[in-house]
Amino acid sequence: MTELTRAQCLDTPIDQQFTVVIPAAGVGKRMQANCPKQYLKLNGDYLLSHTVKRLLSHPNINQVIIALGAQDQYFADTQLDKLPGVKTVIGGKERVDSVLAGLKALSQQEHSNGHWVLVHDGARPCVKHSDISRLIESCLQQGVGGLLAVPASDTIKLAKSDGCVDKTLDRAVLWQAQTPQMYPTDQLINAIERGLSQELALTDESSAIELAGFSSQLVEGSNDNIKVTRPADLPLAEFILTQQLTEQTQAEQVCE
């Protein structure tokens, strides 16, 4: 039985519910599209819609807070605001500003103190439930926040300013960061605010945690949890989603 099949057949061992913050205020210039990349269509639905629905269908996720651009003209067309558990806030200029806006909205809700939160890229629609579950379980068991990541499989080169190779890095110690990333809500808010006050480059949540002096654990994810960034990524994401749907259908038939 495949991992996906087992995940379909077994009940999740965790009964807690979590919120996911999605920063979706960016414009995605590298996609060279007529609209922000999160509103591009793949397999008949919006990229952002695929991501949100994938998250909300996980048994341990009951809320998604989406940070939108102040001038967003596209979100209403997704009708995601009609789904139970979807809330929106106004994001900021940079990704980290949008994440912080979502986190602060969450912190104002009842029973949020001492709770954990996940942050996920809106342009990662292919994340597997089994990977999300493994991240949640590992963070709760270890009491340390972390992120999905995959070990580097290619040889990695460090470049000079002139574009030539400076040196070859040891890929045995290199990992490619993904999302979701999961941390205690208060810890993440404090880490981000501290980094912003020092004008540090915070490219993701784990970098904020790292710069604040805390540890992050690497939880191995899957290579198909791609981030749609460039035009060539869109058909690849469509292919992965189609394959995952086929696997899910087969898994459900096994469980019947």
C-alpha cells in the first residue's frame, strides 16, 4: 500500500485544529502574466483556490487567513470568501509584511495565545496532506517549530559577482526550503517584528526564527510540492495535480 493510500485509510492521530496564513499580496512579476500568479487558472480553477481548498480539506486545518493586496481586483472572482474558515486581511509590500498582518489577525482571536500557526505559499497548490501531517506531528512532538524541506539533489555552485563559479557547496548539508512552515504564533510574531526593526532580510518564516536565535527543524517533504514562480511551472503543477487526483481516487477505492 502506498503512503498516500495509508494516509487516506488511517485517521489522523492529532485532534488539534490549526490556522494557516497565506501571503497573497504579491504580483508575481516573473510569471509575465496579465494578473497576479495566484489568480492564474490551472485545471479549471484558480491557483490560489487549489491551494486554499487543499489546506482546508486537511483534517487538522480549520481556518485559512489570506493576506491580500490593498488594490486586489481578482479575489472576489474566486468566491473563496464564501467557504467556511476563510478570512482575509490586507497584506503589505513584502511577503513578510503580509505574513505579519495575518499573524496579528490570528492573535486577536480567542484561544490563540500559546497556539501554533502554519504559513504556506499561495502558489504551492500541490502540497500533500501526508506531508502537512508529518510537519504538525513533528513540531508538536519535539516542541520545536520547523518547515517542510527537501535535501538538495543537484550539485550546488556558489557564484561570483561576474557569474563565474566561486566554489562548489557540499550538497550533503543543503536543503531546499518549502512551506508550510509551523511555529508558535507568539514566537513567530516576535521574531518577525524583531527582524523588521533591525532591517534584516526575512525571506521566509524560518529565517526570522533563525535570526532571532531559535531553532527550526527540517521535516522532509516531497519534490512535487513545487512553487509556481515561472511560466514553465504552471503546466508542471497541472500535471502534478492530475496525478495526485488519480492516486487519491485509487486510494479511496482501496479503502472502500
